[in-house]
Amino acid sequence: MSEYQIVGKCQKQIGFSHLCILSLLALTLIAFSAGASLAQSDRLVIKDDTTNDVFKVTDEGWVFGEGRMALGVNWPLAVFHLGFFNSNVGIFHSETTSAWLWVSNAAATGDFNTCGIGSAGDNLRFRAGDATRITVRSDGNLGLGVTNPEHIIHATSGARLTAAGVWEEASSREFKTDIADLSSEDAFQALMKLNPVRFKYKTDPNDEKLGFIAEDVPDIVATSDRKGMNSMDVVAVLTQVLKEQQKSIAELNRKIEILEKK
């Protein structure tokens, strides 16, 4: 006998049901227990009702399958679909331009595409919560929530690291709300409360830095958790104070010119 043939409902579109898998195991056990002589070409072949090969194991041990294959599920939703206890714990999905390894609990989410890692064209993507969270473009650009990153690092907030190594904070009007001018008085008070210090980070005690202590800065330039600082906040304070000082200097110069003319 050159091959074993299973004919019936094991169709290419559906893949292997539990019956097909059990039949495959049963045939293998029967063949070896009875000392049957297998084919000299492909060791095991399963055909559909049109005599097309849908599964085979070659002499070299290679396994080939047509259509979709499943373990633990009745209707495979991908090329290889693995599930246990009515919950999908892993799905390998392949299409013409993309290939994905999905990890999902269908019973909890009802969605097989919740989490995964795979490619879309030449890009590598990571999904979580049914959305692409990280994209690595073929040129190395990294997108954080951005599916087509145009910079070395590109975040949905608008922040980005340029090819020149410059970190650019998001500053476009489209990212902001409640825009209002900073008063000279607020800026001056904040400046007077800023206390520049010299310090070293505990993780790098040999490198001295200049800056501020986040817990000690005025509220107007403090972060919500008081664990960090945004340098642009301090720049804004300094800019407003400097502008006001320039106005004062200009006024003093005007008065001096008037006195000199007398």
C-alpha cells in the first residue's frame, strides 16, 4: 500500500477537524502495530474527495498541509489555529502581504486580533488591545502608535527623534487646548522660586549635572507627579521674563535720551 487515503469532509477551506486528527493518529497506530509497509516516497498522505493532497509527511520528515489547519478548534480562522477550552490562545495568520502570530483569549475578548506580532508589507508590527501599538518600518524607523513613522522615533503625541539625533517635542497647535498667554508676573514669580543646583545621578556618580530638583520647583513648571521636568516650561518662563526686562531697558534708555537732550 503506497498511501492512506481519508475521503470525506476534510476540505481545504475548513482544515482538519478533530475527526481528521483522530483518524490520522488511528491510521498511524494501526499501520505500525500491524507492521504495515509504508510507501517509499511520501510516508503518509491524506487526500480530499477530489484526490488532491491536503496533508502529507515525506520521507525526510517534512509535513505539508494545504488550506488551514487547527488543533482544539472546529473552524480554523488562520493557516494554523490553536485553541483550548473554547479559548484561542494562539493563532498564526498569513495573507498575501502580511503574516501574524496572534495571542488572544476569544472567550474574554471575542476578537482573535487583540494581540499579536507580525509583518505588514516590509514593516514589523506589534498589536495590543485590537490596535497597532508599535511599528518598526523597513528602514528602521520606530513608530509608537504611528503605523508609518517618518522619523527615527515617532510617537502619536507628535514627539519625535530626528535623523540628526535631535529630540523634538510636540508643539503644534493641533496637539494643544486651553492656550493662553503667560503673564509677566507669573513668569517672574516662577523664576524667583527656581533654585539651580549641581548634582550627580545615583546611577552615574562620576558625571556632574546642572539643573533643578523636581520636588522643589514651583507648580507652574512642575509635572503632575513631581518626578520630572519639561525643559520647555523653564524656557517659556525665561523668555517671558527676558521680554519684560527688555521692555524695561528700552524705557530706561528712552528716559536717559530725554534727560541728555535737556
